[in-house]
Amino acid sequence: MLNWIQCLTVNQRKAMSKVRITQIRSAINRPERQKLTLKALGIQKLNRPKEHEATPQILGMIEKVKHLLKVEEIKE
């Protein structure tokens, strides 16, 4: 099964300039690495959205903790 990042073509990835991420599940009882990834993304509390540029680094971090997040594309 392909995830939404893999389904995008190269042109669509370039057109997608920003993503809004919101933590929807708790980081309690998660590995320390996942907690640090959330911290690196700027996520501090549940249900507080944070906007980021859709760089490969950010998309990679999102992929590692996607089970804890809700991700929305922001088209400008």
C-alpha cells in the first residue's frame, strides 16, 4: 500500500509548498526517538497545528510519526 507522499509526482511535490501538522495521539509510552521527532517538528501539545515547508527532511520526519499526526496540505 502506498502512502500519500509516494503517490505524489515530482511536480506535485514541488507545487505542495506547505503542510499543516497536528498531533492527534499522545506521545506517552512511545520510543524516545519518536518524542524527539515531535519536538523537532515543533509539536508541543495535542490539537495545536503547526505549519512547515514541505521539504524532504520535514516529510521524512512526518513519515516516522505519521501514526500520531494529522497532516493537511496547504495550497497557496
